[in-house]
Amino acid sequence: AEYMGVHTANDGRDPFPVLIGRHKVPKNRDNVDSGFPAVVMELSSHEIKEYFTPKDFQIGETVIVYGRRFLIYDCDNFTKSFYYHTFGISEFPTVDVKERGKNLPKMEIPPFNQFGSMEDSLQSCLSLIPQPPKKDFIKMLENDHKVLRFEGIMDSVRPEDKGRRFIISYRLADDMMTVYEPPVRNSGIIGGKFLERTRVAKPNCAPDSPEFYGPQDFYIGAVIEIFRHRFIITNADEFVLKFMEEQKGQFPESTIQSLRQRLAEGTIMRETIKGAPMQVRRTDGDLATLVQQVRAQLKKIAITDKTRVDEMFLRYDKDRTGCIDALNMRDLCRRLQLPADDDVINSLVAMCTNDPEGRISLEDFRKFVESS
């Protein structure tokens, strides 16, 4: 005889395929002579008086095998055919054993302990060996490297937090957020990374079923609470507006319009950065004054070290054609922290050379820098 266990999911049993190996099974192992030395010897066929035979197995009866009780409740077709031809048994009433099964207790998920993410902590309840939470790879592939960046200020009652600016980045691939504070000199606050990449749940939501922030929650004037720190959204980059216009069905028209208006205002009132291109209204004489100032700075370099003039020219004459153009002149001014507006560069090129294509030779560049 051979006894094999039938396992089901979560039955609490070790997954051994065979309970009792194939061999002749005695009906009663204890029915041996009292003088048999069972401590040092094993039972053999000489000591066993009776073994199980096919007659001992009937549907509905209980057999005891090595001290364990087994209820026979059904058999397969081959067994029925064998019993019919050998013993003339034609009736094989099955026994319903479903009601005899124990009601297994239902697994209850404990409340979230606020350590780590809820998805990661839940894996410890679903498996003995926790596995990483499953990710939406389709969403990650469609939104790879797509980040919505917003500018915000901290809404705090502390006077030292007034005016603190933050860059809030929202990753569309995994709905995670990062917060970065640009360093400000002599502010007394160390800038840098304010929040690592993580999913942020909305305030006052149930810990067991949190509601996370999404792209629809970010708009001009929105208040975002991140771990008890309140941020007011004041601006966004152009990619955010482009994304919202492409996904109009997900965002209200008022949100898109407010963002479009805010970006337009930011373009008009953009701060003037030294060495960067500017589009401002000039009064009469401003252009000539700027050109003279740029020329004066270049002349100072020529007076202190004439060889540096040649070095500056050769640095931008990478192809060794003997000429530089307006783009090279703009890079030179930016490198020296001088105004590099389009009208200033065009005036400088016009003063350096008479070439219609704006090519400046080394001799023209020397004359322009060294002349008064």
C-alpha cells in the first residue's frame, strides 16, 4: 500500500508528496510477542501476523494505519472495476466530506504602522518571504523621464520660513514626488534636497486606504501638504502646460488657463540675469553705452596681457579658419560675464568688421580691442 496526501492552497501542511511509502502495511504493529526486543530490532515478516488486503478497504469505513485514522470516502474507476470483477461489489456510494473540513480562519490585515510605504509593508502579510510590490511597467514605459516641475513657497507661521522657495517635482512614471530647495546665500538655511523620492498621501485620509496626490491636484494657488509641511504652488515650467494641453480631459480648463496666464506673466517679468540674453526696451543711448562698456572691459584685458587677446580668439576659432562669428562673440561675452544681448552682439560685430557675413579676423579683433 502507498498513501499520498492531496494538498490544497493554504492548508497548513508541509508539501511532502508521499505520506507513507509503498510497502506491505501491517494491521497492528503492536500485536507481537512480549519477548520481542523492539528496542534493538525492527519488525519483520515473521513477527507481523496480518497485513492489509483489498478486502479491508471499503467506502465509508475507517482504517487505522500506524495509529492514524483514515476515512475512505471515494475511489477511482479502475478501483471500482477491480472490486466488481474480484468481489462482485457494484455499489460505491461516496461519502460527502466537505462539511467535515475545518473552517480556516480568515487572514486579517493589521493596521498600517506608518513605517515605509503601505504597499511594501503589505507584502509581509501576504507571503512568508516578502516580494517587492508589483509595478505598472506599461505606465513606466509610457511616462519614462516625464517630470512635472512646480515652484512653491512654504506656508508657515514661522518668520524664518517666509520667502523660502522650493522646486516640487512630480514623476509621472511612478507618481512619486521630490522637493528641492535652491540654496540661498546668507539665509541661515541649508538648501538642497528637502524630500526624497516618495509617494505622498493626502492629509486626513485613512491609513489603510490612503489617497495619494496626482497631477490634477497641482495648479496655481493649490496648497499641497507634504508630511505636515504646507506648500503653495506659485509657478510651473512650460512642460507642465504642454502636458496639460495634451491631456485636456484630465484637467479643468480653468487650471490650464491659469497656468498659461502665469507663464505668460513670467515671460514678461523675467528677471535680468547678467550674461544671459535679454529682451528689454532701451532708451536712446543705452545701446551705445553698453557697447562702450563691453569694449572697455576687453581693452582692460589687452592692456594687462596682450597675449590673452590672441588666446581668446584662438579658443573660439576651433576650425582654424582665421575667423570668428557672432555666435563666438556671444560665447566670449558670456564667459567674461558681459552683456550678451542680440543688439549688443550685432553692434560689436559691426564695429569689428565690414564683412557682410559677419566674419571677424584676428587683425580686426586686435584693432577693435586695442584701439581707444
